[in-house]
Amino acid sequence: MEPCLRRCLPLTQGASGRSSRTTGGCGCGASGATVRLIDIAGAQIGISRLDAILRAVRNANFQDESLEKRELLRLTKVANYVPPGMEAAYLEALWREYRGAN
């Protein structure tokens, strides 16, 4: 599939994972990206394109954990709204998903 018109991350389909999934638009609502529900600060929050984000960070082969974390959050913000003041909570949840913990 082509990326959306706002040049969000390329779309993926059918990847399996531990979290719940639903189909919806990417961060800009222009395409049918996969959304995974993950626990963020005790609430189930849908993260659009999480599988693609996790894969992109893994494929970047960062040698520094802080760079991995920064890229996880940056890519998440490309396709999702992250409320001001919630970056640390989002990053904790993203890191948990990235490292494979439940």
C-alpha cells in the first residue's frame, strides 16, 4: 500500500501481536492503518501503526537505548496525537511493547 497523503509511515497489514487490533485511519485519517490498543497510564489507548513503528525502530539498528526511545516517540507522534505532558507515559508503554513485555 502507498503511504497516506500526509506522508505518514508506510501501511502494513496482517502483522500479529499481543495487543488488541482494529482497523482505522492513520494519524491523519486518510488511510486504513492498523490500530493496537496498549495500556498507557492505566488506560487502553489506540496507537495507529504501532507495528510499523516498532519494526522501523528495530530495523534502524540503533546502538543506543536513548536513541531507540527517542525514535519510538518521534514516529508515534507522526501517526498519533500524544497529549502534552503525557510523553513519558507514552514512552514507557511504547518501550514495554518494543521490548516485548506485557
